[in-house]
Amino acid sequence: MFKKTIKLVALVTISVSLLTGCTTYTAGRSGNVPPGKAKKITGSKSAKPHAPGQRKKR
């Protein structure tokens, strides 16, 4: 019974260390999509409405 507990603790420790070591990366700065890519996704003809300097403040 003691060996099973040690194996279980070791397995949990290894799996937690593997899962917490993962890093994810997003496209663009601060996780935003570049204006040209957003234009392609939405299907609009101009990237101007998707650019950060061209958005109207609300």
C-alpha cells in the first residue's frame, strides 16, 4: 500500500510540473490580431476600421 501511495504522489507531481511549464503565445501585441488579418477574417475590403488609431472612442 505504501508503494502505491508513493507512485501516485510521484505521478501527480510529475503531471502537475509538466502542465504548469506550458506557455502560450498569441498573435500580435497584447493578444490582438493585426489589422490585415482582422480584415481577412471579417471579409471587409479595408483594414482601416481594424487599425488601433482608426477606431472611434466610445
